[in-house]
Amino acid sequence: MSTETKPEGYIRTTFQRALGVREQIAGIRPASELRTDKDRLVQYARLRGLVYSTTPIISVPRLNGSTILYKYESYRPSGSHYDPTYLETLSALELRDQQIMPGDDLYEVSSGSAGTSFAWLCSRLGFNAHIYVPGSLPSGRIQEMINFGAKVEVIGDEGAYIPEASRAETRAFIKEANRTGHKIADPIKNDDFNLYYGRNPNGHKMVLVNHSENGITPKSMMDILRQVYIITPEGIKIDNIVSVIGNGTSSTGLYRGRNEYFPGATLIGLENYDSAVLFRKKYPELAENWGLVFKPQRMFGSIIPEMELPFLDSNIFDEIRLVKEEQARLKMGLHNFERPVIESIGLTSAASMVLAERIADEDPGSITLALVYDGGYRYGDPVVSTGKYDETYFGHEQYRMPLCAPWFQASSKDLASMPHTIGQVFNRVSWG
């Protein structure tokens, strides 16, 4: 077994090269070469073809006859399930509403996945991306946004978490507008947006995009279930859908998609055990009996009780279940051991997998759909090819262990030949 030491940034460099190949094949041009309206329309069309290319669905049979279907949204170009959201957001603001133009400064707040997608698409379309992030964010996530050309501003100290950045973003945006001579105007309001923006005397705009209050985000997530529905063989029934709750926009989209395409499925929300907000609202007596005490977290489930978000609603879930961050970290460590970069999962994806396995094992013969939201490469870099990782990657020495869980395993060669539609997957599985 090789113990070759990889240079710092090896994973991110590998991912960037892979993305460059995909963009070259799709005909994506540097933003500096987009000189006419036609150039921009063609760029949007090619980006749409790249972003909406099929993401694989991998079937994982369980010993009790149940099956988990994992839809790998981490295979989107930027490695984030937010790619469709930001492509449609920028397209609507520029082409439909004519509210922005190349060279404008666009602002967002993110703990990683959204910011990476936002930075990538802004860089390919000639917008200047500015991203507010919490002080607790892993350096790998911040570096990924910077690699795509974004200017990143850390809000708060090392203990700060994403809700603190969310609450501070508007103040920071207004302060920056005043500093640069942009007059804050009335918000952009329609069915999709409620956005702050400022304009200077030269017509240059700065816009606070804020995906957590963006109506396009749920529409994009609903489209994920439409894709699943289209390729699901007739007679096959999805019994459960797992949704990480977060700020509620993604869950709202999955709720609408469930109602439209899989009305019989149970929508199960997932929150961090130590920062359960909607769980405590939906099951107050149970939360009290368990002695749940809210502790701010920087990872999945990163909201706080006093946050008012338009898409955050406990009533859309049939059930809400909890996963501890330690469980998610262990799953991430076990899954990523010695796997190629493209197969790695991040912490949100690991939490989704933990709950999907739990639900499937409780429901024999069922089919559970869960999303793989993000890749593991944005959490740090492997030190050696044996699968040993530095502590910035998994956080604890205890995760330096062989892969020993009863988990579906695939080599990079296997993954390349895997079926990319549910129809093909179902031909490989005995449904008994």
C-alpha cells in the first residue's frame, strides 16, 4: 500500500482540474470573452446543460429487504446541490428582470455549499462574488470559494456559527454600501425575490442575494424530485424521503415535490441533535423529556430558535428525526476511507445517510430516497493515500480506521460504469 504524501491542496486541485475538463467539453467560456448579448445567452444555455446533466442515483440494498436510493447532488459541477438555484437566480435577475449586469457586486452568506456554487457561477458569468462566512467555517470551505474568485469576509470569531453570519450580513452589506457610495434602494420584490440592493451614481449595483429567502431555491429542489419521478419505473413506490432541514428552503422544495410526484411518501426532516429547533416545536413534550438543550452548531441544522425564515415550517414534515454530529462524522470517516475524491461525502451528506439507514432498517421492504448534498473534499486534504487524514478533515484521530461498516462499496472503476438512472438501477436489484 502506497504511503505517498500528497501536497497541500491536492484534493481541491484535483477537483478543479476535473471541473475544468467538464467545462471544456460543455463549451463554457471565460467571462472576459462574453462580449455580446448573444455570448451571454449561449453561456447561460451551456451552463444550464452542464448544471442539469444527470446526477447518479445509487441503490443500496439492506439486509431486511429495504433499499436506499442516494441521489448524488454532489456530482453537480461545483460539488453543490445549489448549482440549479444560483443559475436560475442569476438568469432571472439578469435576463428576465434586468436587475443586474456583468461587473455588478453580488453578496451572499454561506457555510460552504451555497457559497461554493454562488462563487463558481458568478465567476463564469462576470459578476463579482462577495461571501460572508462564520468564523467557525473549516478553512477548506473558505479556500474553495476563494479559488472561484470570491471575496470572502469572515464574520465573528472562531466560535461564530452560520446564524450569526446570517444576522450580521444585512448590517455588513449596508455598511459596505455606505462606504462605497451606493445608495440603498427599495428591495427587489416579486414571486422569486425579496432582495436588498444599492446603486451608485454610475449605475453600478451591489445586490444581497440571500438564498434563504429566495423563492427560486424551493423550485430548484422540487425539480430534483421531478427528475427522480421521470426515471422511476411504473409500479415502483418511494416510501420515505429524507430531508436535512437547515434554513428550510431545500426542505420546502422537497415537500412540494413530494406532494406533486410521490404523494404517498413520508417526508422525514433531519436536524442536529444539539441544535434541534423544529423538532422542539413539533414534539415539545418529547424534547422536554429528553432534556434537549439548544447548542449552536456550525454544521447541518445550523439555525437558531429566534431566527425568522420564510420557508422554515415544522408542519411540512410528517416526522422530524435527530442525528448527532458525532454519528455524522463517524459515517463520513468510514465512507471516505481510501475512496477517490469524487466518491467522498461531506458532513451534511453523512447525516442524511445516517438517518436514511435508520429509516430503512426500521421499515423492512421499503424504498427510502436521500440526497447526497456535498462532497468531502471541501473539509480538508488527505495526508497520505492510505486513507489517513489530518484532523482538519474529520476532526478526531479516532476516525483513522479501516472501513468496517456494512456499507455499499465501489471503486472508481465501478463508479464510472454504474447506471445513472433509477430504471437501470432497478434492473440490478432483486425487489422480492
